[in-house]
Amino acid sequence: MAIRYTALILLLLLAVISDRRTYKIKNSLHGVFILIGVGLELWQNGLKGGSIAVVAMIIPILILFPLFALRMLGAGDIKLFASIGAIMGSGFVLNAMVYSFLSGGLMALLLMILRKNGRERLRHLIAYMKTCFLTLSLQPYTDFNDKSDGAKFRFSYAIACGCAAVIVLG
């Protein structure tokens, strides 16, 4: 388990640094850690372990794809969860997803308080829901390329906090 925790911490550290610098998490980073996770499972548990790692990698992609399609979550964040799944397994990544979204909600609330834009963000949410309801279609929630609208933050921070919560709370 020490190897897995070391790989997880290194992955999260590199992802946060990359996200901080560029608002993106490079595919090469995900690829390396997915290979590490699958490789560890193959080494420790053979082909069955390898297939378990692949399933643990696919679960977050399937669950979170709708949030990506609606532009509520970036592809890099979903791939980060997939990498975590490959390294730590499906139970860990599912718990990490729950704690990450709770952490993200707290971070968003704190940012709205600090930026003093809570009313603006609530109006945007209501307008979004109204548009979806009136047009009977799902629209992208936000433009990821527009970093100036006061609505975005680096979700890798919340993912790191979510993983820390899973480790601490066991």
C-alpha cells in the first residue's frame, strides 16, 4: 500500500501544480499514473488485478461524463479521477469523488464570499435552469476558456482534499 499512497500523493501534487500553472492537467501525467496503477495491480494480482484496475479507471469516466458534457467539470479532472481509480481502486475513487465534490462545494462557497459574487452566481444558475427548462434541452453551463467570469476554480484542489479526506477518515 505504501507504493500506492506514494504514487497517489505524487499524482495529486503534480496535477495541482499543472492545474495551477495552466488550468490544465496534461494527458501524459494521467497516462503515466494509469500505467503505474494497472502495472501494480498486474504485478500484485495478475490479470484479474489488471482488469480490476481498468474497471476502477472507467467508473469515474462513466459517472462524471454528463458533467463534462454540460461543461460543469473539465476532462482533466475526470481523467484525474480515472488515474486515482487505477492506482487506488474503485472503492477509494468513489469515496474520493464524494469528498471531492463536498470539498469543491465548500471551496465554491468560500470563493463566492471572498469574491462577493454569490448573487451573480445564483442568478446565472437560475438563468441556466430556466433556459434548459424552456428549451427542453441541456446547454453548456459555462465556457471553460473564460477564466474572468468569477465562476471557476481549479477543481484539482478539491480532488486533492477529497483524497486526503478518504485517507484520514479511512
